[in-house]
Amino acid sequence: MDSRYLIDKHFLRQHTYRLLLYLLLFVSCAIMLLPFFWMVTTSFKLESEVLRMPPQWFPKDWLWRNYIKAWNVAPFGRYFFNSFFMAITTTIGEVITTILAAYAFAKMRFFGKNVLFAILLATLMIPGQMLLIPNYVTITRLGWFDRYEALIIPWLASVFGIFLLRQFFRSIPDELQDAARIDGCSRLRFLWQIVVPLSKPAIMTVALLKFLGSWNAFLWVLIMTNSNKMRTVPVGLTLFSSEVGTAYEQLMAASVLAIIPVLILFFFTQKQFIQGVARTGIK
Amino acid sequence: MKSWKIGVLGLVVVLLFGLLAVADDPVTITFWHAMSSRHQPNLQKLIDDFMVEYPNITVEAIYQGGYGDLQQKINAAVVAGNVPAIAQVYENWVTPIVEVLYPIGPAMTDEEKADIIDGLVGSNTYNGILYTVPFNKSIMVFYYRKDLVPTPPVTWEEYLQMAKDLTADTNDDGTIDQFGTGFRPAANPEQFLNFLDEAGGSILNEDWTEVTINNEAGLQAMEYAVSLAPYSLVTSSYMSDAFQANQVCMFIDTSAGYYYNNQAAETAGFEMGVVRVPMGPVNQRSMIQGTNLAVFDINQTQAQKDAAVLLARFLLRAENTVFWAEKGGYQPVTKSAYVTEEWESWVATHEYQQAMSAQMLDGFAQILHPNYGDIRYVIATMFEEAMLGEATPKEALDNGAAEIEALLE
């Protein structure tokens, strides 16, 4: 057989495969982007253009006033500050407590370790809704109601985060710890200088999940606060909907504003985020 | 003057000043509500008017999310003891917490009480006392496309026939794209409860000891609903969305949805009409929806409770319930409001209000059973199953009745 023909065939097969792959990726990407596209274009539409059939993909006039209207519905400036403050402090706090607890469960020996860990895991099975009223009572009695303490302190630890990091820390060989300790390294130093750098993707995943969780937290904030000065962006977003209808164009304008910080965060941390997802199998 | 007389006079003066001082003491009350951004400016306007009239009272209106969120928050606050002075409540939320409420009725005049629309008195009365008062009330009415329905149906039979006639495959692709009517059973089981009442049925008997939803009247109502199913778009979205997309020609929906339904019609380029719901075998009533106002008795000073009662009474005044209705798409909740010049001229210039007003004045309200939230969910499920053909009307009703029975225990 002609060798040129063979090369061409191989070349063709490889390119067809690649073309199909890109086509598939393009279609998947378009499907994923469609809601974002709809959100952004809707945020500029007239109320009457939102649900028009057949769909109107682009607004006739790009109305910035939807953003102004939405912004003025509630003190969104304050809401954004609170969302940031809550998300950043809970993320930092959770990462610290989770690393310490996960290390203890993964690498230390102490009485009742497994029982304690099982109890911790069991708390994951209790639906959050069931705990809402007892938590509300606790927060109120502690005098934290409608204060930052209520928004931050209960979220400084996470059983799920501990579980995730413990699994990751366990994959680090014990011999490494033994060698370090023989060389006079304390547990804390070993944790911060060896375990943490080795576990960066998993820690980033915990941090990002926490940041997103805090940024999107709705019910807890709504229940534990009363005043506008303590509320966050997701609470503000509910203002646009009622039982009988929704002001979609304003809701979408506010939603665009709400996801911008998350998008920026993702752009800066996407490498770690993707690594974390790949290694832990969680997204 | 004798010294004892001076003493008495002095005491009287001191008491009078004391009373005046108490009356003028500044008092702050909180009002928890679930009104979205469209309604908040109107609510704030009413509150501002109230504060002008009672300058010593400050009302802090606090948005607490949707109705479900508000209910959760009220329940939690009752346990923790940090309730608001006044809040929006649904009838069934009140039943389990009535002992922590401060009844508004005893502080009202007989005229004020008698002025509340008849259909709303029972649903605000607990243990024979008017505890709460109606606030943002809407009524189920019949919406239709004027271009396709020149004469709206008056009876169930006409409704069914028209739904059948209007259902069409307009683009000949083998699937129906224009339905005569539409239902959203999961979100709006009140559409079925209308049929149930019109057939003379009820969910429970008078003293809540027996489930009656699957009796003969219940079956008649469900069979009628299912007879409409082939000509109905069964959806979970707002009816206004389907209306705008030319998917439905007529439907039963709350009057509070008028703004959105009309907006949909205008966008789609047709005119919308509003009439009473079609007449059933027994009556032509429909369900009143929306919340009432409750004043809390715990952790509030007497001055706060009095101020909250004053606010509730203020909101019931004809001019205020009319303002709230005109601006927010709700219905006035007192009889006197319907004969005010303002409302009559509003109705004269807003044709759709004629049907809504007529429907409201003989509407029926939600039952007060404490588990109504769960009962409503069961009804929604059975209604959906029947409409989607997953169960026969009898099966759906019997299954639902058994579930409701369990909720009564």
C-alpha cells in the first residue's frame, strides 16, 4: 500500500477526531453559557421583552437603567460589603480550623478518635432545616442576633471540610512525618511546612466551596438578621420575586452584579480549583 | 382652699400629665412582612402616613423574604421570644401560635369589625375572638384572551366546550401548541379548591374530624378538572409566561397576578379580559388568598401592642385598603371601601375590577387547620397526578384523603 495514503488516512482520522472533539466541546460550552448569556442580555431588556416568544436573544435597546433600578431597590452596597466580609472571614476561619482538625484525625493517635469522627460525620446527616429553630434560639440567647457574630462564628468550622482534608492528609505517607519528627520538627511545623503545601489543591477546594457557600448563603442570613445593615446579596435578590410574578430584568441585573466577584475569584484561582476538583472528585 | 382639696387637685393634675406623658412616649414597633420590591414603596407610604398621624410611633418595616421564609422566621422567633410587634401571617400559621398573639378584635369598634368582608371574618377568628385582621388579599378570577374568546364562559359546561374548541395545533406539527386553558397544580392547588367549593365540597368537615375531599362533590370537582386536562397546559411556571407565549387562551388565577398577566398580554399583542370564574353546580365562589396581620403578645410592652393594633386598624381604613388595592393589585378588605367614591371611580375606569370586586365579596377563605400547609401540599400532589393522568380522579382523591387523614392525627 502507498505509504502516503497511509499518512493521509492517519492525518485525516486524527483531524476528524479533533474536529468532532472541538465540536462537542463547543456545543457543551454553548449549553453551559446559555444561562449566563440569557442572564446578561435579560438584564438589559425591557420587561416586555423578557419572555417574548419566539425568544428575543438581544434587547432592542440596551437598558442600563435596569441596573440602576435594581441597585436602588435595596442598599446593595452594604449587602455586597456584608457578603464579602462574611465570605472572606468564614473562608479563612474554616480553612484554619479544618486543617488543624483534619490533621488530628488523619495523623494523630488519641482516645476515641474514630468514635469522635463518626459522631462528626453523623452530624452531616441532620437536615439543616431541622436545626434552624434550635440554632436561632442559641444565636438569640448568645446575644448574637442581627450581628456579624451570627453570620460568621457558626461557620468557622465545617465537618465536610474536615472529612475532605482528612482523606487527603491520610494519603501523605506517615514515614514523612516520622522523618520530620526525628529531625526535631514539631507537629505544627510539620503541618504548616509539609502537609499544607502538599495539600494545596484540596485546601483550595475547601476554601472555594466555603467562599461560594457563604457568598450564596440565604436562609441563615435571612433568619439570623433583621436589619439591612446586616443582610447580604442573596437576601436582596429575593426582593424581585413574589408569589405571582418576578421582575426578571431587575433580578437578572442584580444577579449579574452578584456573580461578578465570584467570576473574578474563579479567574484567579481556576488552576487550583480544577486541580482540587480533579483530585478530590468534588465540584 | 382646704388642703385636702389642693391635694386632690394636685393628684389629678399629676395623673393627667402622667397620662399625657405616657400617650406621647415614643414607641418603636417592628413589622415583619414578605412584600416584594414592587409592593414595598406602597407599604412604606402607608406606614409613613401612619407615622404622620401618630408621631410618637415609629414603625420599622422589615422584609423577611418570601412567605415560606417569613413563616420559618416567625416560628423560630416565637420559640426564642424575639417576635416582632406585628407581622403578616397566613391563617394556618396562626392556629398553632394563637396563644402568643394579642387579639386585635377586642381593641376595635363594633363598626370596624362589622365592616370586614364576611368571607374574611371566620378566617381571622380563633376561639371566637377576632385575633387577626385581613391585609393583602386577592381573589381567584378568570382571565381570557379577548381576541379568541369574544364571550367568556359563564358555566362549567361552557368553559369545557370553549377549552376544547380553542385547543389547536396551529402549526400542524402534530403537537398541540395552543391550549384552551391551563393549570399549575403543583404551585396553585387553589385552582382545584375553587372547583371543589363550586361543587359544594370541602377539604374537611366543620370540626376537622373527618376528611371530606373525596366525597361525591370532591369527585365531581376532580372529574371536571380532569375533563379539562386534554385541553389544558399543565405547567409549573407562572400562567403569565404561558399566556405571553400564546400557549393558553384562558385560565383561573389570582387577582394579584393581574399586573403580570396583563403585561404578558400586552407583550404578546392581544387584549386580556377578566370575569368571574365560571359557575359550578352549586355556586360561583372562588378562593380568597393572601395574608392577615397579627399582633404579638410576648416580649412587647403594652405601648408596643397598642401601637401595633393602631397600625392594623389604620391599614383597615377604607382609604388605606383602597390605596393598597389600587397600587398593589390586591382587593379592599372592608365593605365600606367598596362604596367609597375613590374605589367606585377606580372600578369605573378599570373594567377588570368589576369582576374582581364581585368575586371578592362572596369569596371563601382558607381553612385554619394548623396542618393546612401540609394538607395543601397533598392537594397539590393529587391535583397534579390527576391532571397528568397518573391516577384516576377517584384514585387521586382517595390517596390524597388518606394522606390528609394522617395529617389530622
